[in-house]
Amino acid sequence: MSVRDERDRSHRRPLLTVPMAGAYTGLGERYIRRLRAERRIPCVRIGGRIMFDPDDLDALIEHHREPAARG
């Protein structure tokens, strides 16, 4: 393992469960499950648990951000 990998891991936020991801994004647990089933959002599968990296959830939100209208 490189020094960079070790440094990146030390700054990583904890993974979120499906209910936590739904609350984090405000989208709800059911919609998060649907996004995962459609493979529209990456997940981490550990044993039987499905978890989400907060950075991936942030990227999902940024991808759908619309600019404000100028008037």
C-alpha cells in the first residue's frame, strides 16, 4: 500500500447504509435503492450489506445541479 493510499484512507468519510444515504441526500431510502438497482449510483457491497460512499452521493447531487436563472 502506498503512502498516498494511506493518506486518502485517513481522510475518507464513513460509508453510509441505504437509510443513511436516503437521509443524507433527502431522496429517501426507496429512491436510493432504485438508483442502485438501475446501477445509476456506485455502491460498496460488504457481505450482505450495501453501503455508499458520501463522495459518490455528493457527485450525484452535483451532476443534477441546475444553474440559477439570470434575470
